[in-house]
Amino acid sequence: MLRRLLSWLGSDDDRPADPETRADRLREIGRDPLAHGHDATEDVLAALDDESPLVRTTAAEVLGSVEVYHELVAADPLIECLDDPERSVRLAAAEALTVTTDATVVDDVLPYALADDPGVRAAGAVGLYHALGRITYEFAPAQVEALFDAVAATNEGDAGTEDDELAREYLLSAISRGVATRDLASLDAARTDILVTALDDDAISVSGQAAALLGHVDNETARAGLRKASERHADERVRDAATEALTDGAE
């Protein structure tokens, strides 16, 4: 039965025509990958190139949900999916990067987070955040500047898109994980303004993070933005976050 399962996944001639059936086969492998062996892992990886978005998405989900795969599978095939034409595939691949323990993955994912295309940028931001989950990594100053510029880019044009909103949230989350406190303290005026603008974002996940990050910025623009938010912001949670950031920054 297993041999038949693997042949269906690996052969264009023998595999089921129905994408849902092919996706189910991948889920079956994912439930016990060690029992299915190395060939099954290769078939899951090969499914990242399937013509069906459902199958590609499922393959990425399986790779990200099975703990053992971070030992067996390089992140490269998942990274290459961050610019897949289908949004579901991009985001599944991005979330699957949570299994990585390889610091070099951050450098490979970063260009996607800085991409001009909003969909690719959002997937890259999600992937960057997840890639930082199990490793210690410190962004270089030039990378810090580029990340803040990417946040600013999400506010250009039709900034209300779902991908732009997602990118803002996860870019700030990645900055929180990977930017050294000293680099935040010396943040320049233009990029401080990016955080001050983010205080007014409709999403608390963005405005709250902006407040926390501004608490580390040692300039009057940051403090003025936090004071205004602590006194006048419509959302009590943001007011509290700004007040806390001012208090922490004063210590």
C-alpha cells in the first residue's frame, strides 16, 4: 500500500488526477513521516512543484507541522515558494519556516521581506519572523534600515490591502526579534517617523508593537509620539503600551 501511495505522488502517469486525493496522501505521510521513510520525504518536497495550489499548500503545511522535518529537510525548497503565484502556498511556506534552526535562512528570506510585490513581501515578512523563532540573529545596521523602509512601503499606494497589513505586523515582529537595542536607540529621524505613523495603525498588533519599539528609541520624536499616543489614542491598549514604553525608556 505504501509503495502504491508513493508511486501516486511521484509519477505523473500513476498519481490520482484529483488534487484533493493527492493532498490527502501528503497528509497521510505527514502523520508518521519516519515510518514512511526518506522516499516519502522526497515526495512531499516534490509536491511543492505540483500544478495544483492545494497540493503545494498541503506539502508546505506538512513540512512545517512535522517536527522531524527540521532535521531532515533543508529550508531552500520552502524559501523558493515565498514568491509562488498562489497566496495560500506563499503563506504556508512562510509559516513552515518555524521549523528551521539554521541562521543562514534569515539571510535567504530577507530579500523576500524587502520585495516590491506586496504579496511576496507579506510572505517574506511572515517567513522572516518564523525563521527567527529558534535562532539567535542580529540584523546588521543596513538590514535594519531596509526593514523599516519595507514597513514604510506597506503604507504606499493601496495600503489597506490584506497583504500590506500582514507585512506591517510581521515586519515589526521580525524587527522586535532581530534588531539590537543599541540600533533602535540610535534610529534616525526618518525611520523613527515610520514607527510614529504605525502608532495610528488600526491593528493593535501593529500599533502596540510600534509603541514598544519606540520605547527603545532615544530621540525626542519618539518620546513626543509616545506622549501623544499615551494621552490621546482612541484605543486604551495603545495608550497603555505608550505609557509603559515611556516609563521603560526613562529608566
